[in-house]
Amino acid sequence: MRRLLAPRPLRLLISAAVAVGAAAVGGASTVQAGDSGGGVTFTSYGHSAVMVQGGGMRVLLNPFKSVGCAAGLAEPRVQADVILANSRLLDEGAPVASGRFLSKPGSYRVGQLQFEGIANPHDRLAGRRFGQATIWRWRQGGLEIAHLGSTAGPLSSTDQVLLGRPDVLIIGVGGGAKVYTGQEAAEIVRQLQPRRVIPVQTLNGRQVQDCDLTSVEPFLQSMAGTPVKRPGASVTLTKPLGEGTTIMVLR
């Protein structure tokens, strides 16, 4: 058995996903305060740490200690309104930043934003080595965003319903024991068909002893034919994003 989710949280998540899908089919949109279509800026701190800023909110993903594959990187000791971590492991869920810290599955409202956390095996062994990760979905600055920065578990059909079609997918691509390989990440992209993909969890040219991550290149090769942009350390995205997929490689 892949995993069990508590019945009530799962029903809540599925209801939320169905509501989003129904709104999309009907051409309607639910805009909350702080969720206007003003766009979102994504800023990379390296590893899988990304600041997502838009709609008057700052959401930090996967803050890390400078250990393991993150050795040598400056820790993101910053202020955020909310922190979304895939787990509490120190290379992706370290208590180095300020803000409300979320790492468990469930439905959360923080300020003006609604976050849905979905349980997913952290590794390819149904979680037997690294336990469960939490993958995230939310809407900010008019964009639907999904955070799969550090997980290696395949997506079930239920996961795909819950995640929907993201405008922006942040996904780990460097391989190793608890991160998608480039080929696995490419398959996730084909399943979800996001409009923009921000690959994370790669070495970016660094040499780190005893680190099992690779560069972004195997992912780009697996996505051959998909447009690739390299905007630097940050990029601002606004709607409309078009229907095709574009990969945004942040420095």
C-alpha cells in the first residue's frame, strides 16, 4: 500500500480541488484579498529554497542548513509570512528563517492565502527510508503554484487531481535518494502540464563531497524541445502565461 491519508483532510483537499476545477470549467475565478493578479516574483537561494513574493505575501520554500548537498551555500535567514517545507530534514526544512512554519499535510489559511499540503513518499521505497514528504498547492498573485522541491515519490491519480494544472511548478530534478531524477521530473511535468517549471535541488556547478545530486542538464535533456530561459536568480511571472510549458532555470 502506497500510503494512507486521514479521511477528513483528504475529503477537504479533494473538495478544494474539485471546486477549483469547477471554477475553471465555468470560466469563473475566486479572487481573495492578497490574491490579485499582480504577478509573483520567485527568488532562488540555492538548493530547493525559493522565496515566492506576490499579493502582499512572502512565502519561503524549503529553508536549509548549510549541510550535506547544501554545504557551502548561504543559509536563507530571512523573514517570511509563511514557510512551506517538504519535510523537517535540515537540508529542506531547517528553522533558520522567520515565519509560520508548515510541513505537515492539511489545509491551512495564513493571512490572505490558502495552502493545501498533500502527503507523498519522500523516497522511492514508499517512505520506508525518509518517511513522508508534504507537497504543496496554493494560489498567490493570481497564479496557481505547486511545490515539489524535494520528493521522489510518484504521483497517484488522486495527487494529480489535488495538484491540478499549476501555472508554476517548482520541482526537484537532481536525483539522489529523495529527489526526482531528471527523467522522473520530466514525467511529472508531462502529467501536470504546468505553464512554467522552476527546477531546483541541483548542484549548479558546485562540487560537494558525498552528495548524490546532479546538475539540471539531465532534466533539460529529458525535456528536449521545451523552451528554456535563464533569467538569473529571480523571475517575475504574471498572467497570461500561455498554454505551453517553459522552463525557468534560476541561478
